[in-house]
Amino acid sequence: MSKYKVLFLDIDGTIIKPDDSIEDTTINAIAKAQEKGIEVFLATGRPLHELRELAQQLNIHSLLGYNGAFAIYQGKDLFQEPMDKEIVNMFIETAKRNHHDLVLYTKDQNIFTNLEVECVKEFIKKFHLHNNDALSLSNEYEVLGMTLINLDPDDTALYEQENQVHLSQVNLEGMRHCYDVIRDNVNKGIGIQHILNHLGIERENAIAFGDGLNDKEMLQSVGEGFAMGNAHPDLFQYAKHKTTSVSDSGIYNGLKKLGIT
């Protein structure tokens, strides 16, 4: 029986390679962890309603989505933390004023400010988003997360005047003009703390793997935090370990270091 009880895995750049495939070593490493009694969570910025196929492929039934705003444990909802409506409206207005695009994630849909522009079409294709709709200002949305699209690095200052949020650049080739909106009091790290408390698991018995700056709080909230070899350069300072890249058995090699694979 392993001393480790729970494993949190980011998806893009951690499980999924740049060509959208998953290495056999990654699939085997996840199965090996589960055989040893370790509960595996997908921990992602993606909306959970778009993860059913991937979760089924990996035989994973516990999820932390929307960068920490919504958790499911073994198929049952654990918690949800919608965004403040005033902050959402501020982002919509700022994006419109500066000709940026924005996607709002609800429990069931991806709501885009503009579905017709090329960068949004590429975003939808890259992240395999299916439940998409256009923003209607007459609708009241319960927003769990947001991603800004088509930003230059200097544009981030337009949105970070709100001291409750910060932006995290998407760490994928061709998608670095996209930024996840991260709340200071709702993120992967705080979501993991809630999950550990609920399951009665100590921090030292938890493992996490990530590659983007939206993973920094997550890696700091577990006993064994791994930054992938392909991680954003600024992420390594927050990780206890560095493993190989997503294309070079990163999860497998990290778990091997802990005696799990």
C-alpha cells in the first residue's frame, strides 16, 4: 500500500502532448497509481462538461475543473464556486472595448463573445469544445471560469486592476495569446486544500503534476509537486521536483521517483 493517497494531474501539456495524443507510459502510470489505491483527479482549467470522454478513456472519476472552481469526487459534486457577477461584467466590457475575445465557462456551456473570428475557432478546435454558444447580454450566467483570447502580453494590465484576480498565460504552442482568469481565493491550490480536507488526507500524502502558471498554487498545496520538463520557465520555482516532458514520459518518470511506477 502506497503512502500516497491522491494524485492531481493537469491535462494540457501534462497528460496531453502537443499533437493531442497521450503516451502509453502516461496511461500505464495512471493505472499503476490506481492499482496502488491512489485516487486520481484531473485538475484543469478546462470546463468539466467537456471532459467526459477523456475521463472515461483514463478511467478517472474525480475531477477539479475551471481552475479550482468545481470539484467532483467519484462522480458526485463536491463544491462549486461561481465568479462574482461584477467581475464577469467588468471583463466582458473591457474585452469589448479593446477588441479582445472572451469565453465564459458555465456548468454546461462555453459562452463566447464572438464565435466567428479565426482565433476563437482555433481555440475551440484545440481544446475540443462542443457545447458552445454566443454571449447574450440579456442572459444571467453563473460563470465558473473565464479565458481571454487574442491578447498581447502588454494587454494583461487592462484586466489585472481588479485585485481579486490575475491572468495566467496558457502554456501551449499557438495558444500563448490566451490567458486564464485566476481568482486569488479560488484556484487549483485552494480547490485541492478543500478536497484534502474532505477526504481526510494530509498534504504530505498528495502528489501533483503541472506545466502552466495556473498550476503554481496546486504544486505548492501538495507534498510532492512536479513541474513537467516542458513547463513554463517561471513554474519551476514553485515545484519540489522537475520531471521529463509530456512527450518523454513525464508523469511515469515522476511517479517512478516516488516508487509508484
